[in-house]
Amino acid sequence: MNTPMTPPIRLDAISKCYRIFQNPQDRFKQALLDRFQGVLGRKSASPLYREHWALRDVSFELQPGEAVGILGRNGAGKSTLLQIIAGTLEPTAGTVQTTGRITALLELGSGFNPEFTGRENVFLNAQILGLSREDTLARFDDIAAFADIGDFIDQPVKTYSSGMMMRLAFAVQTAVEPKVLIVDEALSVGDMFFQAKCMARIRKLVDDGVAILFVSHDVGAVRQLCSRAILLSNGGVMALGETRLVADQYMKQQLVDRNRLATEKAKPTNCEQSISKVSPNSTPTETNAHQKHLTVVQGNFDAINFGRDSFEHKARDGRVKNGWAEILNVQMLQSGYQSIEYGFNDDVEIRVFVHFERDLSGVNLAVKVKTLQGTDLIFLDTRLQGKFGESYKAKNTYLFSWKTKLPIMHGNYALSVGLACPPAIPGDDWIFVDVIPHAFDFQMGARAEGMIGGFVTLPASLDVELITMEND
């Protein structure tokens, strides 16, 4: 009979409350009130603080060899949660159970003595994490090689750049054979080559059974690394589950917030302003070529409902729309027929049907081909195809049709689509009219002539010339 493995981390109804005082002296007064209240057995009439709950009833388990991403806006409670797990902060309520060595990259330079050299800090940190001097000596060369800071290893840490400090901290924390590794945005200060190096090491740790808690605003990195994710909002768990679904919900949260801010800042929008410049009685030849009115032929309109039930079922998750227009269906065709199976470099047609509820102009419609984990591979939009300035009339339906090829490797993929309106003031947020993270699924078969080694190939020409020849 197999004994179930003990989770390295188990959280049960964790909450954290902070007291917020209006004046510094109120903190001292409240301490006196609390003390005398306890002695006299009476309650204070009114506290001199207000309560801020950074976390409320957060519960989850982290399994060995599992990478879990933590997503959320600034102030959602991510850093507070990690500090409680790492043991640097006590919860107000709830219990934390941990087993094995936990290493954490929470704040840049935490645990380093700025007056010590990098070498001295390696031994200091390793000792704090439970390694003997002999064990640290055995691993020092590997730590120094991974950090790759050269002679600075024997210079005081106070002379280090933020990138150098992160390199050394990550090298130490991952070299001591932790049972749990906690990473909180620390990798964002490194250069792209070192970030790739760190991600490779994190994947190796996961394969070796180390549990990872990974906090990042880089949703793409979370999608690639983590099998599960947690979305925190106002200190509570808003979503917990498969990374793709949680990441889509996080993106929806971001889009909703940006829509709200954008609509509060500028009315009318740039889309509404541009169409108002076109006289309702003008003919296409009288208007700008990029503001001509488009129509849908009847044959295409009749095809709008093919596969629509499947589309609407997929489109429910993470969708954001504001009512100005609605994406009615997304189709993918080969030789005029919808298909979910394609071969390498096949010719395809991607169709998006959009119904406009109000007059708009200059909206951008984008289509992305991405992996099922959410990595974006191919991008198409109306700007790239020179159709950005078109005008669209209310109560009409339009068909947007891209014809392209699929030079991508074998595997499963999805289409995401988004209709957005640029801001009237440059630098402001776009307004997202209708965004669907997951609109269509399809599968790519293996390339008959041999599989490709990357996600996408590019059209290219190749010449081979003999430029030297040995004498006979």
C-alpha cells in the first residue's frame, strides 16, 4: 500500500490583518489602551485604528514536484502570503504547515550582509539554510559558476548591481536542495539570458520533485512554468485551478479595469470621434479610402452559424465585452470547409463575424494563434493588413477574413480574438470592445518531410555557393 506524500505546504484559512493608524502617536496610545483593557477587563470605547485585511481565509496545498503560480494585482496580498509561508510574518488567523527546507527569493538582497563579500554571504546564507561549511565548500564552485559575477564574488555586496545581487541569491537558494522554492518577481531584474538560465533550473528542480511557488506579473512565464495557479483579489482567493483558466480570468480582470478607467477618462472615444467626421449622406468616393463602408454578401451571412454553438461554449471563459459590438463566431477553413486538423504550411482562412451595435471607426480586430498553455505564436490584425481606418455602421454584421498559412510545429493550438478601440489621447488605455481568450481549437499534424524544432518557421530563401576549392 502506497503511503500518501505529505504536502510540503498546507495552508488552512490563513488571514492577515494590519492596524492602520492615522497618526504615529495613536499607535502608542492604542498599546496603552490594549494593556489596560486587558488588566481592567473592559473594552475600549473606540479603537484608534482601522483594520486592513491583507488576506482572508486563504487555503490550498502545494504538492511535491508541482509549480503553482500566484497572480493578482498590486495589493492583492501576494507578497503577504509568501512572507507567511516563508515564516517571516505571522498570520492573524489560520494555520501553516510546512515540511522540509524552504528557500525564498522575496526581496532583493534579503539575507545578505552588504559589508560582506559575495563569497562570505554564500557561506552565511547556506549556514542559515542549514548547510554545514563542508557542504557549502563542496557546492561553492557550482554556485559561483551559475551566478557568473566573476571577480565580484570577492567584493562587498554593497558594490553589486541589482542584477548581480539577484544572480548570487538565486544561485545560493537553488543550490541547497530545497523542498520548496518561493520566487517573488526576483527574476525581473536579470538580463534575458540569465532569466532563461533561471527558468531552466526551475524546471529541473520541478522534475527533481521540488515544489515551486512562483509570483510574477509575466502571465506568459506563469503559463509556461506552472501546472496550477491561484488568483488573489482583495486578499481572497478569486480562482484556483488549471493555469490557463486562472490566467485567462486574471487577464479578464485586467481588461475590465482598463476598460473602466478608459471610459472614465475620455468620451467620446477615438472610434466614435472618427466616424462622426464622415457625413451620413456621403458616398464612398467622397470619404477617405480608409473610412469606406463595408458590406457582407448573403452567402457569407448564411454561413455565420456553422460551428457557432461550439464557439459560444468556448467563448464564455474569460470573455470581456462592453456592448458596442459583439464577435458572433470564429471559424477556420481549409479549401472552403471548416476543419480542426491541419498539416504543416497548409493554406487556411480565419473568419471572424462581428455585429456592431453602434457606429464605430478605426477599431482594431486581432487574431492570435497560441498554444493551449497560452504562449502566443502568430499575430494578425487589421492594422497589419491596412484595414485600420474602416467605418462600421450600427446594426450591421461584418465578416473579417484572413487568408494565411500555418508553418507551425505539430501539436494542439487555439485562436484568441479581440476587438479594441484606440484611445482618443495617446498613452491612455485602449477600450476593449470584445475580447475572447479561447475561441477555436485545432490540431497540427507532424510535417511529412521531418519535424521542425521550433514553434514557427519563417518564409526564407537559401543559396549555397562553393567559394573555395582544394587543388587536385
